[in-house]
Amino acid sequence: MENRLIITKYSEQYYPPTPNNFTLFLRRSIFFQLIRFFILNYKIMKIVIKGHS
Amino acid sequence: MANIVVLGAGIAGHTAAAYLQKGLNKKEHKITVISPTPTYQWIPSNIWVGVGKMTPEEIKFDLRPLYKKWGIEFIQAKAQSFYPEGDEHINTGFVEVEYNNEENKGEKIKVAYDYLINATGPKLNFEATEGLIPGNGNIASVCTFGHASHAWELLQSKLDKMKNGEKQIFVIGTGHPTATCQGAAFEYILNVDFEIKKRGLEKQAQVIWITNEYELGDFGMGGAFIPKGGFISNTKLFAESYFVERNITWIKRAGVKKLDDHTIYYENLDGEYLEQPYDFAMLIPGFAGHGFKAYDKTGKDISDKLFAPNGLMKVDADYTPKPFEEWTIKDWPETYQNPSYHNIFAPGIAFAPPHSISKPMTSKNGTPIFASAPRTGMPSGIMGKVTADNIINWIKTGNATMIHKASMGRMGAACIVSAGYGMRKGTAATMTVSPVVPDWEKFPQWGRDIKTTMGEPGLAGHWLKWLMHYMFLYKAKGLPFWWMIPE
Ligand SMILES: Cc1cc2nc3c(=O)[nH]c(=O)nc-3n(C[C@H](O)[C@H](O)[C@H](O)COP(=O)(O)OP(=O)(O)OC[C@H]3O[C@@H](n4cnc5c(N)ncnc54)[C@H](O)[C@@H]3O)c2cc1C
């Protein structure tokens, strides 16, 4: 959030979305990330298996 | 007896060699691997060598004991010329190679083959950008473990300067107007930024991304659409958001032409010639073929039969020039077999793509400025395996039909973009796209299967990247049940 203050208004950097504190918390939470770890593994495996013919 | 020669022991070549030795009886058939160094390196982890989180020893190993165990002959040499029809003395195809080991350095020999796999990857074409010399002044690279190790030394000297209150400008990105491999540079800039912030030095640092991409997040694959937070958004937003969160600024649509010790000179799509000062630069060079030559039986130069103008090998792609609007996934190769000489294959970066994936753009002065097509590790490994499977089938059945296929227009790819190392504080974005080359016929709305395409930042991504480092090195080392680990 604080980045917005140092970014020049109307520059390219002024417009993209930035994560809020809750999103940042989820990205760092060991418990939440452990669950995501297994889900991401599953999603990657689906792609890997499809790629081999 | 079949005689198979593999050129290159990178992801594609080593994977092919591993499956060939597994699928063929080595008493009956001969497998030879030719590579200028006897080392296998897990290139994706160079990023961590470049920020001092791993040593080169942790990401590489000596292939010779493994090849001995596998019954593969290893020749430490560089391929130079191809004779697919043989010559007046030798009746089968052969390659002329130059030894690169201590004892016979510079000596040339001819290595005959029945089947040839050219998996020599890219030539890192630093020469194509004036002054882009890794190790020179303030210029670093992470393309090899040696380069990455130097990058870390240079980075440390800059961190020390910042500790002493000096301001430093870090410029990271692409170093040629048509460079590819943006993903690697993207990872490196995020890791450098992470290390700067970890030391509380962000006030002294300005971190800048410079890229030939039309928009951020293009990554040479025309960007991708990912579902997130109730929206389907382009990777442009994803990449920009990552940078804004970290206060990294960017210069896009930039074709870097020249560097001196403190300035990067570039042209943009508007045709402006601009300069960017820097104190530390890590710019990915252009990729090209190795400049191999090919000759027919009479000694006539037939290089254009084997190689595209960029020096990469021609395979079963459709190279007919056509406008961007007419590109389809059918242009992309499936078997990596050379159309003129069916016993020659080129998996991995060694094959010439039919065209880029991103739309080619030209500046007002006529300079092409856009990202070339990437071929990341996972597709390169899959291509290596498919090539080995087809050769094994050909040898065992005598049937030359290529039954195994792996087109970048059908296969997906997973890429974990590291953004900081640490089991508690680390982070990485897990990205998957399927297929790599967008298929606008099958997926008219988003170009790819939106259900399997994702981009998710978080600590879990770091765990995955870390796990993959050990998993893929385990596989490459041929440890028990290595073949159960997919490419
Ligand atoms: C810094 C960096 C980070 C990356 N990170 C990722 C990532 O996170 N995920 C991902 O999927 N991909 C990543 N990539 C891309 C990935 O490394 C490549 O896709 C992959 O290495 C390509 O495999 P290859 O076998 O075609 O080529 P290479 O791995 O380059 O292998 C080429 C081999 O050929 C040998 N060779 C060269 N010249 C000759 C010659 N004349 N004769 C014989 N042998 C020769 C070389 O020594 C080498 O052994 C990254 C790349 C870089 C540079």
C-alpha cells in the first residue's frame, strides 16, 4: 500500500493491483500454504500427465 | 546393432540418454553422449547461485560415473559439422567433433551414428549485443553456474556499497531486442530485490526491469489468462502487481543494443534511442544455434537442409512464412525429426521454432523488438523422452513411424517463479499453462485451457521449487526409480 505514495501518479506503476494485508497474510501463512502445497502439486501433476503421449 | 549418438547433456540430451539406456539392451546397442563438459547442471537453480543461496556444487554433478554405470560412452567434445550421408570413406552419417578435455584438446574425430539426437541447446549469443560480456565491469549473467557464481560476487560488492550508504541501480531483464527466457530474468530480479530488502538496504537501491516484451507478463508466450479472485486476468496484471508490491519499476518494449560500464543503450518500439544508467546489470542474451555446418557425401555444403537461418535445427515444423493472424498450433513440431534426414532429431532449445509465440513487433526504425519463443525445462525434458521413445520403437520394431508425440501446442508446462529463498519467509509464484502455445481454435476465448492455467504466489511455491531442485537432480543422477519422476 505504502508503495502507492512513492510512485509518481499517472505513471505505469500507479495502476496495477496490489495485494492487501489479508492476501499477504495468506501467502505467508504456514497452515494455508501447506494446504495450497498439496493442491498445487495435484494441479501440476494433472498437466504433467497430459503432456506425455 | 544400433549406434545412437546424443549431442549435449543438458535437460533434453541427458533425459533422452537416460531413457535410451533404460529401453535398449546395451549389449546389443551402443549409446554415446558427446558434450563439451562432463557436468550436468540443473540450470533453474542458477538463480539461487546468483544470490548466494546455493553453491555451484549443489546444482551440478559429474556425469562420467553415471554414464559408466549405465554403459553409455561419454566423449568430452564439441560437435562442429554434420555429415548425414557420410563421406567418400564412411558410409553412414557421422559428426565431426573437437575434443574439449585436457589430454586431447583441439583434436578432431569423426563419430558415426545410425541415429543422432542434437540436443545442444542454445548458443548464448552475448556477442550480438555490444558490450554485453558477463564478468566484465558491472555485467552479470545467470545462464550457467559459472556466470551465476560471478553474479553473486558482483552482487555482494554492490550490497557492501549500499551498506556504506552508496546508492546503486540494478537493471535486470533482456539484453537483446529478440531475447527470450524472460522468466529466468524475472526470477532473478525478484530474488535480488528480496536479498536487498532482507538486509534493509532498499533505501539505497533502485531496481529496474528492462524487457523487450510488449507488455509485462508476456514471457515470450504471448502472456496468458489466469483465473484469480473472481476475475480472469492477463499475466500482465500479475507481473505488474508483483513489481508494484516491491516498488520495482520497469521499462518495456525495449531492445537493448549496447552496454558500457555504467549505461545501457536501448531502442524502444516508438523508435526512440534511450539510455539507462546502471551499477549492476543482469541481462539475458539472445539465443542462437551453434553455427554448425552440414555437408553431403560429396562435401557440398547442405547446412540450409539441416539448419534454419538462426542456426537452430529444422524439424517437423511448418516453416512456411505466414502472418501472425494465420499461426496455428499445427505449425509446431511433434516429433523433432529432421524432414530431410529422418534419423536426426533435435529436442529442447536446439530445434528451430516455426515462429515466435508472441506477436512480432518492429520499431519505427525497423528494429524487431519482441520476445522470442521460450522452451523451458519441462517441455525440453518431455521432448527428450519422446525422441528416445520413438528411436527405441524404431529399433525394436523396425517401423520408422513416429508413434510418440509432444507438441508445444498440446503439452502444458509448469514453471515455478522463485521470488525469494527461505523455508519460512521465501516465496514463489506457481505458474502453469496448457498448452504452451495458445490454441485459439480449441480455446477461442482464452487461447488455453483456463481450468489448468494458473498463477499463484506464496510460500508453497518456494517449497515446490526447492523440492523440484532435489527431485530433478535425483532423477538426473539416475538414483533408484528415477524414471518414476516425470519430466
Ligand atoms: C537462469 C535460467 C533459469 C531457468 N529457469 C527455468 C525454470 O525455472 N523452469 C524451467 O522450466 N526452465 C528454466 N530455464 C530454461 C531451461 O534451463 C531450458 O529450457 C533447458 O535447459 C533447455 O534444455 P536443453 O537440453 O535444450 O539445453 P541445455 O540445457 O542448454 O543443454 C545443452 C547441452 O548441449 C551442450 N552443448 C553445447 N554445445 C555443444 C556442442 N557443440 N556439442 C555438443 N554438446 C554441446 C551443453 O554443454 C549442454 O550440455 C531456465 C534457464 C535459465 C538460463
